[in-house]
Amino acid sequence: MRLQTLASLALALVLVSTVPANAENFILMDYSGYAYETGGLGDGLPSDIGDVLVLTGVADTYDDLFGVQPSSQEVTVYIYDLVSDGGVVDGEFLRIAYSGGKIAVYEDAVLNHDWGTNPPNPELSTFTDGQLLFEGDFTRFNLDLKIAGSFGVGAGAYSGDIDGVGGTAAQLCDGAEDCAYTFGGAFSKPIAVQLPDGYDIQIAGTLEVDAAVPVGPAGSFSAIKSLYQN
Amino acid sequence: MKNLFLTTVALFVLSAPGAAQAQQWFDFNGQALTPDAIGGTLEMVSTITNDGSIETPLPLTGSISDRYTLVINGLQLLSDDGTMQMYAGGTIQIIEDDTTPADFGDMSTFSDGTVILEGTIQQFARIDFGVGGLVSGEGSVDWTGGSRINEIAPADRLAWALVVSISTRASVLIDGYDENWNGKVEPGDPIVSDGATTWGQLKKTY
């Protein structure tokens, strides 16, 4: 009987500690910015094998769980080292898969982001200054662009899965693989406006991080035991 | 001859674009209801989310995401080939309201208040890339009215870009809605204030 009880307790502990996060357990960040690829991309330019894509953005909104103070802090997103497979033309679309790639998100008390022109440039350092809020490695990144047709040429979208490896938000991942996801619209010329010289793509995206849920007292071993003491 | 020269200089100064300006746009994040068939309309309600450090084309005050909403109504679906949907004919409004909080449970809470900008959507293309839920949209907006329309020069009111990242992921979708719309509407170039100067000040520069 005692063994059966202990087995039940162990099973309960396992069940409680492995409860999957639900939709409400994502913490969200909304960012906008620009991207460039070595050799150019879009507006008639292909993505060649080995070209490297860099995305830079500024967060517009972020979940309270990120602990950022709006207005007095700037949050910047820096995605880099994404290496193109050269892309495949699929009807009216150019579909590009990237390997490698990292994301770093910084919070900064100095509101100094500046895209400058003709990246890479010294101004890009304004996206990597401050305190590291989240750092991750991409396990997948895809970008699709519409390159032909009557309408929508230049419109695109991207998505990527991320392993969190550093920063405060990465701790929220609790070490889980693919704990973060980024998705966004990508717009090359002629759609992109206010595109600084030398940048290829305008982006509007979100970053989602799977927040590991504090399960509270019911998650402690003593709390589980208490369920069996009545 | 001298007067002609000064007149020419004055016109140049008053119409010259300012120094390089930081980027400006209205960033928004919201939820959309999509039409079931050709002829139906798309409705979208959102809050303006420039609480970060991106400047808005018109100065907004207070807590922006609590006070300003962006609403699209009557955007009519004209065609759908399975990959691309073409829309047109809708209206877009930016509304200021510091009394009733916007609540996605009641779409009307996004539309009450003072309409500061109102415009028409000339066309909108929604493109489904068919893999991984990748969807985006792009269109064009002409501003035609609203209480603050006169703060934008007539020539600057036309052909603003409307670009949207569209998602149906459960993590960003609110019950009852079909899509999350995260996007921005922006002028081709940053809006700059009129540069008022006196004749005397202008002459001093020479």
C-alpha cells in the first residue's frame, strides 16, 4: 500500500511538472525594422548560396514579463548570421531557407537606435548596446518573397524557431528546445517605404517566448503529499 | 532682379525637405474578422502600439496604446485565387479616446472617440505563402478626413503604405477572431513641420 502511494505521488509529481504551457504562457514582443542581405535581396536581386541575412528592429510593445519600462527603455532586436541556401523559385514565390543564425534582444536606457545607411555600418552597434534580454540560436528560418505576378510583388513573410541560450527571457524558456518563435511580414522594394539606403527589406514581426509556468504550491513535493494526507 | 532672387530663395527654403528624419509610422496590433466569400468584407480592430521609440507621423500624447486605436471597416474581398486575395473599398480610421478602454470582447470600444484621421484603402493584397502559416498583406491608403487631417499637407496625404504581418497562431489569436494583424501604416517620407520664417530672418542669412 505504501509503495502504491509512493508510486502515485511520483506519477503526480511527473504530471504536474510536465504540464505543457498553454497559449497564455507565451510572452510577446512586437518589433519593426529593416533587413539586408549580402549581395542584396528582392527588387530583382536573388538570394545566392552563402549570402548572409541580417535583421534589425525596434520593439514597439512587449509583454510585462520582459520587465522593460516603456518610454524610458529601448528594446532592440538583432538577428544575424543567417546563411542562405540560395532559394528556390516556386511559381511566383522565391522560397529561401537559411541555416545558422542567432537572435539577440537588448534593453537599453539610451534611446539611440539608428539604422544609418549602407549596412554593415557603425550605426548597427546601436542595436547591440545595452543589457542582453534574450539570446537564441535559430534551429530553422525561412523567408518567402513574392517576385512575380500582377499584385503584391515585393511582399513576403518569414518565420523561425529558436533555442533560447541566454538573457533573462531565455531563463523563462527553462531550457526547452525551440522555446521561442519569430514571425513577420517582409517587404522589399517597391512596397517598402522609408527604406534606408542599402537595406533590402522592411520587417514587421513578433517574437514569442514560451514562458515556463510557475506551477505554484501544487507543484512542490510537499504540496502533492498534502493531497494524500486527508 | 534682387527681389526675384530673394523670392526664389524664399520658395526654396519653404519647400525644401528637412534634414534626414528618423523613420515614422503608425504601428498597430489587432484582430481581424475575414469574409467567407467574394463580396464580403473584412473588419479589423487594433491599438496603436508606438509606445516604444518609433515616432508617429502625427504627434500623439499620453499612453499611446491605451489611447489610440486603428480600425479598418468594409474592406471588400474582390477576388481569391487560393494564394492571393485582393481587397478594396474599405475605410481606415485612427481614433483617440481616453475614456473607454479598447476591449477585444467588444469591437465598438475601438471605434468610439474622436476620429483624428480617416481614409480609404485603395487596394489591399493578402498573400498566403502556403507554408508554415506565412501570410502577409500590403496596400495603399489615402487620408481624406479627420480632426487632424490639416496637420498633413495635401500632397502628403496620399499613397501611404499599409503593410501587415498576418497570423492565425493560437498564441496571438483572440477567441472569436480569425487573424492577428500586426502591421504599420506609413507615409512615403517622414512628415515634417512647416518651416515658418520671417522675411527679415531670411534676408539675414545673406
